[in-house]
Amino acid sequence: MSEPSRVELSNRKLSRRRLITTGIAAAAGVAGLGVAARLAQKYGLVPPDHGGIYGLGETLTYASQRLLTRHSLAREFSSSQISKPPFANEVEPPTDEFKRFQAGGFADWRLSVNGMVARPASFSIDQLKSFPSHTQITMLQCEEGWSYIAEWIGVPLTRVLDVVGVLPQARYVVYFSIEPDTWESIDMADALHPQTFLTYGMNGDELPVGHGGPLRLRLPRQVGYKSVKFLTHLTVTDSLKGFGKGLGSAAPEGGYAWYAGI
Amino acid sequence: MDVYVRATWYYSRVSDSAYIPSGASAVPAAVPTVVPNKTAAPRHSALVRVTHWITTLCFFALLVSGVEIVISHPRFYWGETGNDLTPTLFKLPIPASRNLVPTGYKYVLPDQNGWSRYLHFQAAWVVVFTGLLYLISGLFTRHFRKNLLPRGADLSWRELSSAIAKHLRFERPSDAEAWSYNLLQRLSYPFVIFVLFPLVIWTGLAMSPAFVSALPATVNVLGGQQSARTLHFFVSLALVLFLLVHVGMVCLAGFKSRMRAMITGRAATPAATTLERT
């Protein structure tokens, strides 16, 4: 072996300097990530299904879309763009309990609201209809790829939350279907959003059972599976840990993302 | 052997954009002293190599998960909406993973959309950050102008037709092309980087109901959400086509030498290329 040339010496020096700068950059990166994680937690930008191998992508999607879309409105369409007929996705065969409600014209159907609220209450469909009704012509798009546009008639969820008096520490609204194991949750940005509807009508008529009648939660800024059909119960909470496996909703328990704005 | 080692030394010290004249294979032993104090320049910079392979990994993740998502509804539409009750633009003749889709098949494939959607968006995030890193560093190092964009003098019909003719004859690239991209590479790579990748990100985001609530123009100018989905499919198809041709050309040019250049940074010297060919 001959003696190291000047070129090799300067290479060695360069690599040592590189090593130090890389080390500093890596330390800064780790510290930056730590600070970012703290801030994200503080501002509610971490989704409940942030663990696991897909947690990074899920957190980035939820955090970025939450920052970008806190107050933005889903696109609304003209009545001429309403899909005729609207496509009704497959639903589980109705339970005996559901059939009894259906036989009575859903007169006994109740939506109960409890949790972190000042005045827990329960509402019949008629009581919900007694609030000023709102309509939106929005798209329902399924994560599978298909979509349709319909006119949805209902009361904004925020109106009902006003009536029951949401406590200031509330962070999520968990909502349940009469179908077993069908429940979802949304953060307060979505719960208080003017287009988040308790929907009882569609295209100028009652909400058909095939589309979730008598009551469906409509959430036009997220894909269809967040718009739970046959709604019976809402709970306002500051933590999703006590619900199911603590992943936020039934979707992540079945392998699907909790946040579905994409 | 001594000459071969010295030749390697010489070639690894020539800058990555240098054009090696074809007559340079006989390197005099005295040449190394001519380029003092110059650190070894790899064929591809470390950043190009790392971002290339991360992108490759992400592309396969996006492709597999994208195919799975399409299988849940292998029908395509134009405009705002489309579903099993509306006419299609075209259908893929494959079975579906949902039993309501009228595919003509009597069986339904298992649902893979949960992990596919998680993986699709995660890989998209990683590839977007990787792409940004590549773009920013490429601007700083002038990588695009030096190595990637066509040289002005080459942009003539004569050069273009001769390059196309060489490719159509499946001619092995010259030794110089181990060190510098040819004209067709300098047209297709920027097209993929500056046209297809931005388009596939845009059409993907245009399908997101939350994203378009903040930026509705991103979907409106495409003609609707289903148009965005159909365009996303076609841009992805174009990227797959590029991948196939790209891998094909790598094999034609010498799989081992091109892979070594993209993994270790060391390019084949004319001497080494000759060795590999025999």
C-alpha cells in the first residue's frame, strides 16, 4: 500500500465534516419531529388510528386536510345534476327490531344524544323535522370509486348540538347505527360544520330505507362510509379511547381509515 | 490489470455530465495526474440514487394498492358522477371485489380496499416528499439543466430521428451513454418528472372530497370527480408504460452495469463494459 495521497486525505476530512453535519441534521430532524408531534397533538391533528405501519400517512393526510379544510364547504351542485335514480349501496338485511320500527312508520324511532352535553336528550324524527329544515345538493362518493349527487334534507348536526349544550372540553362526536357494530366518529370541526346533516329526506321526499332512512348522518367532505345509515345514538366525548378498540370507529377495526376525506 | 484499475480511477473522476469520446478507451497511464484534487464523481449522485429507489418502492406500493382499489369498481365514467346504474365510458373486463358491480363474473374477489387505501396514501406522501427533495436539490445542483434536459444542439429533427431509429433497431447504446443520457432519455425523463408525476398527484387529489372543498377548481377544470378518476387511471397507465420501457432499456443497455450505476454510483468504464459483454 502506498501512502495516502492529498486527494485521499482531503476526502477523509470531507467525510468527517459530512459526518458531523449529517449528525447535526439528523438530531435537528428528530427534535423537529418531536416538536411537530407535540404541536399536532395539541391542535388535534393526530387521528385515533395513528398507530401501526400506516400511521404516518394517515396522520399526514388528516393533519394536512384538517388544516386546509377546517371551514371549507363541500361542492354543491344544481338540481339538474341530481342523479336519477340515485344508486343505493347494499345494506345488511333489516333486523327484527328495524322491521318493527318500519311497520310503525318510524314514529317510535329515537335519536338519543348524551356524553359531554349539558342536557342529554332524545329526539323523534318529527321533533328533528320541527327544527328549520336545510337542504344541500352534494355528492356521495364511495371509497370504491362510484358516486351520485342527491338533494339531502335535514337539520345541521350543530343545531341539535346547540340544543343539548356541548361542553367546552368536547373533542369528538361518536355516532351509532341500529345495525350492529356500525359506528363512526368525527372531530368537532366536522361535527360543527354547516353541511354535516342529520338527514331525514332525499330529493324532495322521505329518506328511503335503502339510503339509510329514517335517519342518516351526512358528511359530504368525507367518503360514503362515514355517512352512517339508520342513526340511533350520538355521544359527545373528549376521548375515543373508551369506544371499541380505541381506534376511533368501526372502520379502522375493519382495516379502513378513520379519517376518510380522501 | 494495472491499466484496467487506472482506467476505472480515471473514469470515476470525470464529472457526471462529461461526454466521453468513444476513442477514449485507450487511457494512457499518466492521465490520472491530470485531474488532481477532484473528488470521485459518481455516475449518479447519492441523492439521485436514494430518491430513485424510494420512488421505485413507492411506485410499486401505489401500483399494487391502486390495482386493488380499481378492482372494487372496475368501471370508468366521464363527468361528475357514475355508478352501477349509469352508462360507463369503459369497463375493465375483470371480476370485482364487490358483489353489486355487474361484471359478468359469477364470483366476487375478496375486499382489499382497507389496507390498499392506507398504503396508497402513505406511499403517495412518501413519494411526494421524495420528489420535493429531488426537485429542490436538482435546482440547486443544476442537475436538470446539466444532465436531464435536452441539449439545445440535439433538438433537431435529424438528431431526433436518428435517436429513434437507433432505439427501433434495438441498438446497444454507445459507451458514452453510460455517462450521459441520450436524447430520448432527455425527453422522456423530464416528461415523467415534470408532466406525468404532477398530473397523477393532481388527478389523485381531485378525487378527494375534502381537498376539493378547499380548492374546488382542481376538480372543476378536469370536468368532474369521475373525470378525475378516469384521468388518474390513464396517467397511471402512462407511468406503467414508462416503467416497462425504462426497465426494457436498462436490460438492453446492460442490466448489471446500469443497476450498479444506480445503486453504487460506479458506472461501467469502456473496459468494464467490454468485459461484461464477453
